Amino acid sequence: MRKLLLVLIWIGYLSMTSDYLFAQQRADPDFEPEIKRQAYPKSTGPKVLIDSAHNNFHTADGRYRPFADLLRKDGYRVISSSKPFDEKSLKEGDILVVSNALHKSNLKSWALPTPSAFTKNEVSALNNWVKQGGALLLIADQMPFAGACEELAASFGFRFKNGFAFNPEEGGIIQFKREDGSLKDHAITRGLNKDQKIDSIFTFTGQAIRTIRAGLRTKG
């Protein structure tokens, strides 16, 4: 009985949390990114599609507006994409950013079940597009976002854990540092020059990721 009560309380908490987070999180309209050296001259870089067709928590015109502004300032061409994924719509971009997609059933209820935010045809179209040279940046935070992207991630060889990942001793905040090896050396953390080098990153909760396909190596 006690376990059942705790489960009901947790489900109720998730439902209230979803309303709270949607109401409280918002972009900083005054953010002005500083780019000392552009990757591309203005509006000549790759086309970046930022998905807004799958009930996304972050979109180019919403909570990801600072990210979109940063890309534009670096020379990328940013397009807010409200179209389902198929061969035609994906050809409009070189890079696709999918951030925290949700199935419509979880918009007001962050509770199980968490169906896929994408149809099987969309998953297939994305796989074909990537094989042909497209670049996918798939972002999925903790439950329910991980569950909504689970099938898509699995098609690329990754298993998303539809829960909450955090260090019990530090609460929901985790710091990854280059000095202790928890932050690995990579083109992203290395940057184009010493001014762009990243030595530490703070995260707040999130999910755990594992590989499920031979030949892939990562830690989640």
C-alpha cells in the first residue's frame, strides 16, 4: 500500500511539474552572443532545421531562440521546421536539430506511458537522410522526453533510459570536468581555438544513454 501511495504521489508530481516547467522556462530575449571569428560569412553556412513539428519543448522561435540567434550570427542559415519528416522536408536542410519532442498525449501529463513522438515512416526517413549525409542533433532530456525519442534513438543504435539520471550525493546537478576525465576531449569541447575550449560542463538531471549496436562506443 505504501509503494502504491508513493507511485501515485510521484505521478501527481510529474503532472504538476510539467505545467510548472512549461510556465517557468523561457528564453532570454536580451541574449547577445559574441562571435570573434565566424564559421561562415553571414547567411552562407549550412542550413539548420530546428524541429517544431513534434510538440517540441524547445523551438527556434521559443526557448531555443538564443541558440538560433547564435547559429545565425555564426553564419548558419536557420529554418524553423514545422513539417513531418519525409524525404522532401528533410532535403530542405543540411543539419536537423530535434530537441525534446513529445507525443501529444504527454503535453499536459508527464506520466507513463510515453509513446513515440515520431511515426515509423518518420524514423525510416530520418535514417535514410542521415545515411545520405544529413547530420542529426537529437536532444532528449529526462522522462518523458527520453521515452518520446526512444524508438528514434534505437534506430541509430542507442538506448535511451526513460527516467532521471543524477548523482544522489549532489542532487540533480552534475559537473563534468576535463581534469578528472569525466569530460572527454572532442572536437566540440576542443573548439576551433583556445578561446572556444571547454573545460567543464554543468548539467541538471537528464537521462542515461547506452549503445545497443556493435561497433559503437560511448558512456551515458
